[in-house]
Amino acid sequence: IRFYLEKYQSDFSIDGDLTEFIISLHKQKTNHYLALLQQGKIPLRPGVERLLHEAREAGLTLGIATTTTPANVSYLLESTLGADSLAWFDVIAAGDIVPDKKPAADIFVYALKELNLNADQCIAFEDSGNGILSSRGADLPTIVTINDYTRDHDFSDAVLVLDQFGEPDKPCKVLQGPSINNGFLDVAQIRELFAAG
């Protein structure tokens, strides 16, 4: 928010402390987001739930590395996957638990340490330029799914870039990288991508 104001609205002024205003505005945004989640108005993107279930069935270790608030993560998981979904993840690294947010690699480094895994044992999933800078900064091979805000970001360091993970009845589109079998990403293909390095 501060960056936006300094870069794009330098004439913006308020009565009072700017830092307190920013904190209050962010809190209001979070409350609005949480209300939308509770109303079921923010669904998971195509293929996410299917891929998570496949990964669990395959016995893969799952973790979340995000710089959003822990409350946002909890509400998203509970509202889309159920209350027990928090337990699906061996680590949920969220919020300000690291000194620097993405594009710094801190949140991924923290998650790897908590999981007791090396980067070459994992693969990251990202959706933004700052996200891939962060994951690659931690030496993690990365699969990207774009969104409307990030479709023009630089993902040249990604192993694979998709418009979504896809479903059997709703195929994904490969934007960069190898083709996808059957039109949707699954655990077997992730293993192949990982093995190819």
C-alpha cells in the first residue's frame, strides 16, 4: 500500500499517521476477503482440489509458503476444503514469520527448514512474478499457474506455466514448457517434470 501510494498517488494525504492508516486499510481488506470466503464466493481454481487429493493419496509431503496472513490461509482452506484440511499440510508458513516478504526467498527457506527438506526434494507452485522470484531464490523448481493480474509477468525460470491445473472436463492450456497429458496436471506428470529437473 505504501509503495502504491508513493509510486502512483504521491499527492495522497490523510489526517493522522500514514502507517496506522495502512494497517487499518489492510485489516479492512482482510476482513472483506474473509467475509467473501465465509459466503463461499471465492472458489479454488480448477484442478487445485483434485491435485491436493491426489498428492495426499500418493503420500506426498505438503506445505504452504505464503506471505498472506495465517487467517486468510485458514479461512480459504476451511471454506473450500473443509475444517480438517489444515492438517493436510506439514507446514503452513504464513504471514510475517520471516523478515522479508516475496520476492525475497525467506518464506520458502523457512518452510524448507520446517519440513526438513532440501529444495531439490520439492517443487513449488506459484502464480506471480514475485512468487517465482521467491521460489527460485530458494532454488525450488517451480510450476506456475497464471491469473488475470500476472499473465504478463516473467516466468522464464518456471519448469511449466499453465493457465490452470485443469480438470478432465476442463483442460488446461500450456503457456510454457512440456505438453500435459489428458489436458490436466496430475501427480504422475509432476513426478516426471521433477525427475527431468
